[in-house]
Amino acid sequence: MSKSYDEIVSLVCDTLVDAGSTFREDKKEAYKKAIEKETNDKARWVLEQILENAEAAEENKSPLCDDSGIPHLLLEVGEDTPVTGKTLDAIREGIVRGLRKLPGRPMGIMGGDSERIDQSGGLDPDSAGVAPAPILLRRCEENVLRLHILMFGGGPAIRAKTYRVFHKHNTQVVLDEIVSWATQGVKELGCSPCTLAVGIGRSHFEATAMMLQAQADGRYDVQSEMEEEITRRVNEADIGPLGLHGNTSVIATFLKVGPQRASGVRIVCVRPTCCFEPRIATVELS
Amino acid sequence: MKDLTTPISEEDIASLQVGDTVTISGYILCGRDAVLPKVIKMIEEGRAGELGADIKGQVIFHTAVSPAGVGPTSSNKLEIESSIAPLSAAGIKLHLGKGALHEETIAALDTYNSVYAVIPPVTALLGKKTTEQKVLAFPELGMEALHLIKVDKYPAIIGAAHGRSIYE
């Protein structure tokens, strides 16, 4: 049974607030395990602060981080679930209301192309002035319309990298490059421990889309061999929480490998998401 | 654990070592990419008195101030890190943010007996410890204006002092 316009608006609004204020249960467990294993006192203190902050944000339904993020949307469409322009309008209105309710940081830049680049157009004082990124759409097996809302912060965007890797017909070459990029990115981030979001595709767009889907599909308690290897090797760099050293630079890796082409090149996207990301919540709209 | 209250004395700063855990209380300044170059320009023009607060012994927290709260942005962003030496020369005693700084910046902090401290990005917890806030200068910058806030026991770790860095 399809939901009304107003019902979709309300669901999307509340889901955005959840995304910006709540750790998923598997993430809380991953942090608790990391605290148990961490041997560096300062690193453990930081991890405890992050978990305590998550509990406070969830209780208050307030932002986990003052950089409340840019909404990124992944819409999953089942066999008989229609998506109309009005559906997209309702989702957009729900995002607007959610940003005001959270409240999101009012960091949208006003003005024309040049003014938006150099920030001379000024800041929109409305939290809802932060426009969402273009919606990513994919088919799902269940007969539902499902929306994932992810809030992307600025720090990981500065340190993320999307580039080509000549794989030499050896997966290990690609993994080595991912570990190298991730280690550099985590060192520079300042908001570790990270969850590494990695996508591999045939174009920059596809690799980035895979990186986003990896965050929607990834679980802290289910890690592949490649994901475990990346996490372990970056953790060996002794970067630690906030870069203060320790065993916990990376909590987990979420890797999604898309279709590939007959070529010596793979396009890889590595986003070292911060200690609060993926900030994600999911809702069914049908 | 050392408790620091603004304005911070030269002696308090001299006693701090890399890795020390501290709390920070009192009125502190907040500014980041957009406003810090403007503040430095005012200081260079001899107009520091127009900022609305005495910066001697002060803390500058690298954050925006918005309805979403406060939290450190990366202190090694170009416009922020380049502010650390001139602001230290002008009397700022503690720069509060996150991320590793370059060697030249760490040396400049030592020259002016100032330090850099790292604060966890725990916005929900910091909200409970922030009791007042107001815009001091450049209100047109919105959340990036120069703000003055009153804080109670913000937790931090000394990240750079006396020519040393915790990131070494």
C-alpha cells in the first residue's frame, strides 16, 4: 500500500534526524569492542568520549557532530513500487524539514556559480539551505520503496581520493594502493577512527556510487577477507583515534566492487569516513 | 589533569607538556577559515581593540558556532594553520582544534610560548558544557563569524608545545 505525500515527508524528516544523531547497533558494538582492545590510554579515552557523545546525541536527537553533513540519498525500488515526480518532491520536502528539525548546520552558500565557489554570496541562515546531493537509485529484491539517508561531512571529503589503479592482473596490487591511500587519508583526517568506504568501478562516477552503496550495505559484524586485510594493515600504522596513536585507526572497511571492464585499469574511490560516519538511517516509503 | 581558565597565564602555558590532558573553562573565542584572516588583518592594522574582546591570554577554538553546536574543524586547513603564528604573536595562548600541524607552525608556537590542543569532536557533549555565546565581529559570516562562548571544562589533550608534537 503506497504512502501519502504527507506520510512520506514525515518519514523522511524523522529518518534524516536519526541519520544525523544515531549510531546503528552494530556500530555501538564495534566501538565497545575497540575500547576493550585498545591499549593506549589516550586512544581509549577518545573512543569512550565518541561513544558517550553518540549516546547523548541519540537521547537528545541532536547532531553527532557540528558538521551535520550534506544529505546523500540512495533510493531502492522494488518490482511494483512506482516512483513519481511527486514522490521525489515529498522526499525533498522531508529533507528540508529534517534539516530544520535536527537542526543541521546552516552552511549552504548563496549566489551564482562564481559566488558559490568563492563563498562571496554569503551563507543561507536556514539549515534547509543545504541542498541534498543527486539521488542514487537502484533496484531491490523486496517489493518496497526504501530510502537510505547518509550525511556526508567535510573532513572525509577533503581526504577522499578517486583515481585509477593499474592492477597488473593482481588484486593485491589494488589492495596495496587502497591501503596506501587510506593510511595517508586517515593520518590527515584528524577525526579518526575511520570506517573506510571503498568503491571500485569503471568510471569515477561508478566508483563513487559504489563507495556510497558500500556505506549503505556494509556491516561492522560482517567483514570480508579483503575488508579485514585493509582494516588490519591501516591499523598497523599506529595513527589511532584523533591521530594520537593507538591500535584503533580504523573500525572497519566497507568495500563494494562493481562490474569491471576488460582493461588494465580499475577506478578506485576511497573515502576515510570520520568517527561518526557512516551517519545513515533507512526507511521504507511504500 | 590540569584545569585551565581564561585568560591563561604565561606560567600555565610554560608548564604544559605534549600529551597532558587538560580542561578549559571561561570565555573563549571561536573562529575558522573565513574569519581568521580578517582578524589577523585587523590586528596588523592596529585595530585589535575593535574585536570586542582582549585576545591576550585567550583561547581560539577552530569551530563554527551554529544551531548544530560546536566541534573542531581541521586546524591544518590553509587559512586556519596560517593564522596560528600571527595570533600567537598577538597574545593567543592556546589554539584548540584537531589534526597534525606542520613543523614551522609548531616552532612558531614555541617562539611565542603558545600551545595547540586537540579536542574530540563530541558536539553533543560540548553542548552541555557551553553556557553562553555571542557574535563578536563579522556577523555577515554567519556561523563562521568571530564568536565568544563561555565553556565549562572542555576536555582536551595538548598536541603541540615547546617544539614537540604528539603526532611525531
